[in-house]
Amino acid sequence: GAVVSQHPSWVICKSGTSVKIECRSLDFQATTMFWYRQFPKQSLMLMATSNEGSKATYEQGVEKDKFLINHASLTLSTLTVTSAHPEDSSFYICSAKGAGVDTGELFFGEGSRLTVL
Amino acid sequence: GQNIDQPTEMTATEGAIVQINCTYQTSGFNGLFWYQQHAGEAPTFLSYNVLDGLEEKGRFSSFLSRSKGYSYLLLKELQMKDSASYLCAAMDSNYQLIWGAGTKLIIKP
């Protein structure tokens, strides 16, 4: 199946710094990428949807200036957590949908665990 | 509103069969997905149903009834590695996935 790679898997940073997480589709062109966060023992929460070459669409309650999403190419989307605080500590997961995939099947990255000290 | 309901937790015995139910209410419907998620890992795709009926894939089967807004995931010959959370997600008319909170399945020897 299609492969989505997410990097880094683990990141620890100090409060106030910014962290960038990359999501790459390795063997297909991802026209749409989704970013989720997941708190312990909770389900995925969609943060934003990004389409290549256009601005991301953020879900209600998600600060677009804090969670910067860039989808500059058909194989790469990045999520930057700006001025991170301890409450931003979470598991961030990206998923990608390929061009022409009508079933909507999503391919997930491995996830990135962010810990803000 | 849009809503997905599934049990929070289930326990089953190794070698047995377990059925995880999911009911959904969405604005339009474009299919029902089941994903498996082990702790600390990203979800992995298990099944997709858009027509009524049962889809069998090895030890896992998924059933859909569109008229009832109901699906279940059936796991046979349970193995310890099947201990995970199982996420039900329905796709609405905008092709957005509405996620359930997940069912944590505990397998006992």
C-alpha cells in the first residue's frame, strides 16, 4: 500500500520554541493531507485539511497562527507548532489522500509525539 | 449534528470471537471505515463499507446497514496482538471523516 512518512517521531522542546513536523507521501501524490492531534485515550481530532498549493482549512477552535500548515508540493506537508506550550504536548498524526482516490481511504504517517517542557 | 457511537472498552479471550458495534449519524454518507490503532502508533486501515452487507477479509469482517446507520467489526480467532483500539469513522457528504472515540479491545489469555 501507499506509504506516508512522518518526521520526527519524537520531539522534546522548551516552552516558547517552535517545532516543525514533516509529512511526506513516498510513493504517491497526495493532493490532500490532513493533520490530527490525539490526546491520551482519546480519538483523533482533525485540526486542518490542506490541499496542495492552497491555504489550509482549519477546524473550529484550532488557531491557524499557532499551527502553521504548508502544503507546498504534492508529496510534502508541514505542520509548525509556533511558540509551543506544555498544553500543546500531544500526538500529532498526518494522513494523506491520493489523487483520484474516490474511496477516501487515508494513509497515515507514523505520528509525532511532541513534549513541551 | 454528526455523531459516531461505539463502546469505550471490550474484553475478550484469546481464540474467541468479538463484535464491535458502531452507530452513526452523518450529513450524507459516503462509506464507513474501520481502523486499528495500537497504543502510541498511528491508525492502520482495516475495512471500508459503502454497500449493505458483510465484507470478509481474513479474520476480520465488517458489516454495514445503511438504513439503520449501523456497522460492526467482527474479529475471529482472537490473538493477543489484536489488543488495540478500533476506530469507526463515517464519511459524510463532503467526504470528511467523522471519527468515533474508539473501542479499546483487551484480549486475555
